[in-house]
Amino acid sequence: MAKKTRKTGVSQRYAYMKQRIAKMQGKAKAFGLLYLLATIAITALACLPLLVIEDGAITLTLGAASFWTVFTELGEGIVGKELNLAVAVIYGLMLLVLAINLLRSVSKLGWLFKRRASRLYGFNRNMYAMDDMGRRFSSSFAAIVAAHLTIALIVETAAVQPLAFAVLGVGVFFHFACGIPAGNVSLFETENGVVEQRREVGNFAPFVRNLLQLVIVAAVAYFFVSVAELRAGIEFFLAEGAMETLAADFTVIVNPALHLLVWLVLVGMIYYATGTIEFDMEGAEAAGRKRFLLLAIALLLASGGAFAYGQFVAGTEVAQNVMLIAAVAFAAIVVELVSINRPRVQVEDTDEVDVSAYLTENYDKPGVYMTSER
């Protein structure tokens, strides 16, 4: 009878673990396919004009079908076409990133639909493929946002087309709709039998943190577009005698350099906020989790430096948006510091015990039960 009971218990555990593996692999396949479809969707939309450039110095029309025409005109000389070329290069690099991400995502379909276990990767190849496809989608989404933002910063006026909001909507929707549940997909260790590694932290804190990060990035981008001096810096170096002027007075480039730093930090924040780190199953212990806090500190230093230099050193009028960017950066630091340790695995404090339990455990020990002295 004992042997029969033991055999039944082993069989039940085997059937349960097999069911759990099949369930997690099924989820990985579903979310991997959704990530692939989302990557295809935003890649196709990004090939269409999302911005209309209104700039007398730039005659380039954005879109995969027309951006490249500037390169066919370089045989006539590059003078006067520098800004056209800069916009075309940025857009071309974005399309290259999108193409690479799409190909890499498609290449993961083999692993995504693996049914057999691997001696090296166990039952986790489906999950690893899903994670890789999620990163490819996030990279494409961030590249689209960063590239179009950069173009808007170096042209006089860029009218946002309704299609651009569709790209943002699709990107944000799949970012949360796939990112949050994908972070709940378990992994399986096979060193000492088959052990399931489940998510032990909640999803609410990562969702709120990431939503606030996206709001912060959107606010900084909105305030920065109207005051950025990247175009001024480009025009300064394109002007005749720029090096002589810079040698005579290097302070003319201080403000554009600080704005360049703000742009670099903002691009880093875009890639983090649209990434999957916040949804990692390890929660607050995930690698790279403190990166957004460091970027917020760098943003405060750069924007605060631009304000302080213009106000107290150069003696020029500083745009209010520069102060607002610094205020948003400070708010981001506060939010990160308050929530940086959330979510965490709830660990029971073994030092705290119930009074009755403590007295029961120590009943036979001398000195525990004592009469009160008056």
C-alpha cells in the first residue's frame, strides 16, 4: 500500500509539473506572437510620414519612400544641404534599427515554438524567445520616438500628424498589455529536478512606476522641444569661422552643449521607460532598475546648469520651460526614491512572534513566568 501511495504521489507531481510547463510555454508563445505583431505594426506605421517639416532650409519629406532622395543630390555638393542630410541620416538610422529588430524578432520564432526540452536551456527556450521579442519591440518603439523627437529638435517647426498618435497608442498599449503579463511567466530550473521559479512580487507598483516614467518623459519632451538649442549649435558650427570664434570665446557653445546633454539624457529615459526592466519578475532586484533614477539626476544637473548659466553667468533671459524641465527632473528623483524598493518579496520577520506562542515555547525555561512586584 505504501508503494502504491508513493507512486501515486510521484505521478500526480509529474502530471502537475507537466501541466505547469505547458501552461507557461503557451503563455510565452502567445505574448511572443503579440510582440511580433506589434513590432510589425509600428515598423509599418513608422515608414509613413509622421511629421511634416516646415523649415525653409529643409526641403526633405519624411517617409521611407522619399527620405533617401537627398543622398542622390550629394553629387552636386553638400553645401546648403547639411540640415537635409542630418534629418535624412537620423531617419535612415531609425529605419535600419527597425529592420534589424524585426529580423531578430522573426528569427526567434524557432525557439518560441520549441516543444522539446534542451539540455542547456531546459524548458525555458520559449520564455527566452518571448523576452527577446519583447526587447526588440521596446527597442523599435523607443527608436521611433527618439528619432522623431530629435528631428523635431533640429527643425524650425514640425507638425505632428494624426498617424503619429496612432503609433504612440499602439506602442503604449502593447508595452503594458504584453509587458505586465509577460513578467508573470515562470522559468524552470532543472539542476535538481524540475523547480518552477514563479513571480513573487506584485504588478501594481511596476505599473504605476512605469506609467509615471512615461508621463515624466512626455513632459520633458514637451517642454524641451520649444527651447532646445541643438539647431543653434549646428548652425554655429556650419557658419564660416566657427572655430576662430570658439577659440576666442568658448562660452558661446556652453548653452548648446548643456542642451545636448539634456537631449542625450532624454533619449536614455525614453529607452528605459519603453523597456521591460520595470516588469522583470525580480522586481526591485532586477538588473538596471536604478538607471532611471541616475538619468533623472543627470537631467536635473543639465537643465539646472543651463538655467544657472543663463541666469547668473551669461546674464540672459532664460526660457521658463528650462526651469520646468528641472522641476520635472526633481519630481522624477522624488518619485524614484520613494518607490525604488517596490515591489519586493514579502519576508516574514522571524524575530517577531506572538505573545502566547513565545510563552508556550519558553514554558520550561526558568525566569519566564515571574510574579509582579509591587
